[in-house]
Amino acid sequence: MTYAAITGWGACMPPAVLTNADLATFLDTSDDWIISRTGMKERRVSHVPAIELSTVAAARALACANLPADDVDLIIYGSCSYDEAVPNCASGVQLNLGATHAASMDVNTACTSFLYGLITATAMIRTGVVKNAVVIGVELITHYMDWSDRNVAVLFGDGAAAVVLQASEKESGVIGSIIGCNAEARPSLRVRGIGCGYAGRGITLGDTIWDFDGQVIFKRAVKAMSGASARVMQECGVTAGQIDLVVPHQANLRIIESVAKYAGIPMERVMLTVQKYGNMSAATVPVALVEALETGRVKPGSLLLMTGFGGGLTWASLLVRWGDRVTPLGATDRALPPCTKTALEMVNEIRAKQDPHGRSAAGLMSAEFTEKQPAG
Ligand code: ACO
């Protein structure tokens, strides 16, 4: 049987750090509130486009696998942040890498985009469509954040990471997965202003309004990730005691603690990055995975549980059997250009272009946001 082993990994974190104190300079919020409700202390703000972040992450993953870009069969760009929708972003990464023989596609399931991409690439390798793939999880949320809305502005950050998958006869890579989507809850998380639905909605391209019902998302996230994790473990005949490390989506420390509790896995066996990077949507799981490898928390043969949820509300839980190698085969000197501004300076520049009072709240509420909000 053919498997899709993870043979390369690499992250690319923008250097500019936005602290809770920075946020409190323009929002009615505090370090105490953000830490106690979310576990977050800081997050990153990118000074480059998402394709550039992705290119560096993918180049590092390819060097780690010692796979030349010219040999890549497939690139999947998992994200809900697009530098452009047409042409797709995966093709931009392909061009930058010089991966001339690759096919390229974008996958958008919001925060689960990397996990959905990982499952898609695994299936394509296992069925012989391609022999290898680069799967990217990237997000550039700070650029379409509504910085006047404290309900969401404190939660998100930018980042990218990528993995390389290669066909293998040895049992490794994704060995089980459960995915789904609670579409009835889709109004609980919506970013208006990216997409095509502008007419009559009181917003224009580039002005964003976030519909965000934190408590609904919170409850549904815990339920979906816990249920999917229990199912995937049951279907693979795995007990909680056999999971070496959980690599969860990092939306809120309290959500992660609840999911770990339901799964019966102690927090010592859960990888956390939420405190320093916030919620990077599709980038959270691969960035946490790369950091787990770099800090020695993944051993040869480790069994990993990856779980996430995102807008849609999509959800996914995967079991990953790690292979023999936990160290990179090579490295690249590919890196981001220097950042000359602070994170707060960049956010203030974005804020200066936004005009919260210019947007018609009445128009927004009476327009297309007609789907009924679900109860918890
Ligand atoms: N600073 C200070 N106060 C705030 C802030 C803020 N940034 N945001 C909200 N508050 C206030 C509220 O207005 C409310 O005040 P009130 O009681 O006077 O009305 C109070 O704090 C409590 O608000 P709650 O919504 O009850 O706070 P809660 O404990 O539910 O935490 C949170 C809110 C952090 C958003 C939580 O619900 C959550 O994490 N939900 C899930 C979020 C999530 O998963 N997002 C990702 C979605 S999918 C994806 O990743 C794209």
C-alpha cells in the first residue's frame, strides 16, 4: 500500500510582534482581558504578501526534504487570505519556487484549510495521481482585519508553514481522518468585504466587517473537534494513551484545554503556540507542527493527533504517524526581506485607510446578513 510520508517541514513567521499593550493603544481592551479569555500575549503582523510568506516556508520545507523544486508534482495553498483570487496563489508560490512541473491549487476551508489540504494531497498520492506534494498553511489576516472591532481584532495574527509529502511504502503520514462542516452555523463567522457579494451590502472591496459570534463558535468548536477526534481514534483503533502529541488549531487556549480534556489527553502532550502567535487560522497547525519538530517533541514513529475547526464551520481531525526522520536533510538561505516598521506602525497604517464610521451599519444589518443565527 502507498502512504504519503511527511518528509519536509518549514515555517516562515513575520518578525514584527504586536503585543496586547499595542492593541490597547487603540482599542478598549487590556492585557488581562485578552490573556484570561484567550491565552494570547502577542501575534505577528506581516510586512510582505501571503505568497511571499508561503514561498519562504515552502522553500524551507523542500530543503528539509532535499527535494528539488523542479521535482514537485503538486502545490496546495491552504488559506482564506488571498493576495489575488485569479490567478490563484498556489501558482504564485510555484512561480517563485521554480516548480515548473507542479500542478497548483488553492484550498479554502478557513482555519482548517491546511488540514483539508493535507488530506487532499495524501489522497492524491495514495491513489497515484501525484508522487509528492507541498502543502502550505498560510494567513495574512491583519490586512483585512476590522481594527475597530475589539471582538475580533485581538484574536488573529499572520504566519505560514509548509510540509512536503512523498509517496512511501512504509506506514506513515496521515493514517486516518474525519472531516465535516456544520453549515447551519456559517453565519456565526463571516468576513464581509472579501468575495464578490458587494452590491447593496453597504461595503466595498477592502472594507471589511466581521460577523463573529464568539460564544457560538466556541461551543461548536469544542463539540466538533472533540467528536471528530474521538471518532478518528476509534476508527483507527487508537486510544488516548497512544497519542504522543496533539497539534490542535490555536484559536483559544480554553478551547484547546476543553478538547484535550474530552479526548482524555493531558496538556503536557498538547503543542501550544497560541500565547505567542494568536490565531493564524490555516497556519496554526503547520506552524505548531514545525515548532514541535524543532523543539524535539516529535520522535521517530510518534503518533500525532491534529484537529481544527474554522469558518463554515468546517472541522477536521487527523491521525499522523511520523516516519523515522525528525531532523532536516538540508537548509536554505531563502528569507524574508528586512522589516523596517513596527507591527503597531503597520497596523496604524491599515487603520488609517479604514473608515469604520463611513460604513453604514444600518445598511449592513438590513442587507444580506439574513441567515438565522444558530443557537449554540
Ligand atoms: N477586550 C475587552 N473586552 C472585550 C473584548 C476585548 N477584546 N472583546 C469582548 N469584550 C467584552 C464583551 O463586550 C463582553 O462585555 P459585556 O459582558 O459587557 O457584554 C465581555 O467582554 C465578555 O464577552 P464574551 O463574548 O462573553 O467573552 P468570552 O469569554 O466568550 O470570550 C472569545 C470571547 C475570546 C471571542 C471566545 O468566545 C472565543 O474564543 N470564541 C471562539 C473564537 C474562535 O474560535 N475564533 C476562531 C474562529 S474559526 C477561525 O479560527 C477563523
